[in-house]
Amino acid sequence: MKAVRLYAPGDLRAGDEPVPVPGPGEVLLRVRLVGVCASDVHYYNEGRIGDQIVTEPLILGHEVGAEVVATGPGVSGLSPGDRVAVEPGQSCGNCEPCRRGWPNLCPAVRFFGTPPVDGALREFVAWPARLCIKLPPGMSFDEAAMTEPMAVGIYAVDLAKMQGGEKVAILGAGGIGLSVLQAARVAGAGKIWVTDPLAERCRFALRLGADHAIQGDPEAAALAVRDESGGPDVVFECAGTNEAVQQAVAIAGFNARVIIVGIPYPDEVCFTASTARRKNLTLVFVRRSRDAVERAIEWAQDGRIDLKSLVTHRFSLDQADLALRLARDRSDGVIRAVIEV
């Protein structure tokens, strides 16, 4: 099979590798589509996310639409020909977070495209059948791949504990920010403000249900949200910068929740403690998602969310480098670039 590996920052190479054999409880998947996430871009650009460092050639990619081509021993419920979305994190099931129902916090999790676990930028992959969710009739591979970022958005909104009617601000309108937007709308947000430096992304946010979208300098845009709203009840930081965290704290209203979804580089965030303290803010960090892929599929099927619209650019496996550079540079109006395998 053909596979693409990252050997060093900016150094992707395609090569031929053996097709994996599914073990007990696993299925062999023919990968059809892989979305390019900001975390893939971090590995491509910097070779690391925090203390997760690429030390050996790594296959990236964890947003997957695939087709079952073979099953290993003991698999039931899936058959060759089934089209699936993939939960990319395999938790251990034995640690305290797993036992308490938080598999996304498992310290031993095996996650696609995270060192040392190879991801999905290859033609075939073997993965536990229990982590492959059969698609309903008519759902596309585009939608299957986008269930992963949408699951992150759904989980972020879960953590915000919204009751309905809240004033919501979302800083950053990439794939994750737009997923948060759609999930917040489903959760009954009162009014939603979105900010982004790129005009195309602000227009996208309005099409997906934002009440206001403010384009321009991130700090000025955030302050405009504060002035228009009187201070949001919930602020989602989806820009992946330390500055955005500071802005989220600065504009949040009294007793507000600040949900930090983005992955900053370098690996640190800071904010003015007195501001957060005087407003009695709650800050919550988001770790991937928690069993939300099924909800993403259900909501897409009944029309509450739009997964297909997140896909704006397509590349072949041979063009993986172009896809990652486009996502890194946020050029040409990209929301989600996908790689057709």
C-alpha cells in the first residue's frame, strides 16, 4: 500500500508499505478520506505538540472516512463493504480516567497520528471494530471524516454546561470554531458572536448560524464582541494562540465560562489573573472529545448540523504536502482540506 510519512518538520515522503493484518476484534479499513487538522499542522510545522515529539517517521491524519474490507477474529456488527466514521483514540480501559468514563483523558491512549501511533494517511489501516461507527445510508465519506472535528465541538459545548439563551463568543472560525458554533446553536445559545482575521471564515460563520461575525485584528474584534454583547456568558477560544486565551478572559462577562479549545504554540497560555478572579470566571481546557462521534452522525442525519460544508479543498495522497501547507497558511479560504486516499 501507499503511505505518507513525516520524517522531519516540512519533510513528507510517500512510500510503499505492507498492508496491515487485522487482529482479534479489529477490522481492516480502506481509507477513503482524511481531513487535515490543526494538530497535523503542528506536527508538520514544528514536529511536536507539547511533549509529544516526532522522533521516528510518522503517518499523520485522524479525521477519517473509510470502508471495511476485512474483519479479524471475533468481530461482529461490521462486514466488508460497510462505510464507517472512525473514533481515532483507543483508550486502555483500565486506568482511573477510563474507569470513571473519561477515555479521552487516558494517559495511555493510542491516538491516530500522535507519536508513536501512525495515523490514516495511507491506503489501509487496522483498527478496533468498536471504534468504527457504521454510517447511515446516504452519508458521505466527507461527512464521516468531519464527525471528528464536530465531536470536539460538541464536547466543548458539553463542558460549557449551557442551559439555553446564553450570549456566546467564539474566537476563531476554522474547522473547530465552526463546529463549536453549530453545537452551540443546537444547545440553544441565545446570540452567537464569531471573530476571525479572515473575511471568508466570517462569511462562513454567518451561513452556519452565527448572529454576528467580526473580521479583523483579533484583539480589536474580541473587544468589539465585548462592547456589543456587554460580556458573553460563554467564550470559546478556538484560535489556538496564547493571545486568544488572554482576549477570551478579557471579554468574558461576570461568572462566565471560558472554554479553551485551541492548541497553542509554544506550549503555554497566560492571562491576567486579577481579571479572571474579579469576574469569578471558570476556565476549562478541552481534551479531544468524549464519545461524541455518534451524536455528530445523528445531528447531521436529522439536519441540525452541516458537516459537508466544512470541506472546502481536496487533494490526492500525492499532494499531502500541498494540503498541509494550505492548512498551515490558512490560504485560499480553506476551512478543512481533505486528502482523498
